[in-house]
Amino acid sequence: MSIGPNSHAENVITVYIDEGLEEIVPGFLENRRRDVQTLETALEQNDLNTIGIIGHRMRGDGGGYGFDTISEIGECMELAAARQDRDAIRRNLSKLADFLARLTVVYRA
């Protein structure tokens, strides 16, 4: 079984996940989609602390769910917030939104 809002779109990113995570992955991804909105608001308000916290959480959680890309983006966000590098935050926020938009998850045994 697979899930993905754009499973028929071009440039789909397919991630294979253990079927044992099938019940919790959709909620995890929905939370990351909410994070995009929270990060955009935090960037508008120059709330680098919130950006750093969300980046840190994504860095730790992504790989545990099978999404190494989310961990990598989270690490970049966390470090960019520490450096107060708003351009890097914007780039990584865009990467996260793009990844989530093109993501298709395939569960396998």
C-alpha cells in the first residue's frame, strides 16, 4: 500500500517504510506539514528560537520514522537558526515543503 497526495505527479519522491509504521506515519507527516506553517510564521516574526526547536525535533525524529531527508533538513534548520541565517532557513523551509508535496510513502514488509 502507498500513500501520497501527489502520487501521480512528476518528480515524485518515493520513500519505503516498514509496514509496522503504517498507522503512525500519516500523523507524523501531517505534523511536519503543520511545522511548515509554524516555521513560516516564526520566520516572519524572527522567532529563531522556535525555528531551532522545530529543526532539532525534526533532526531527531525524521530518521526514526524512515525519513532521513527530514532529519537532514531539520539539522540544517537548527544550525541556520543558531547562526541567525534567515536565507538558509528560507531555503530549507522551501526544501521541506517541496519534499512533503512530492512525497509518496510505500509500506513494505
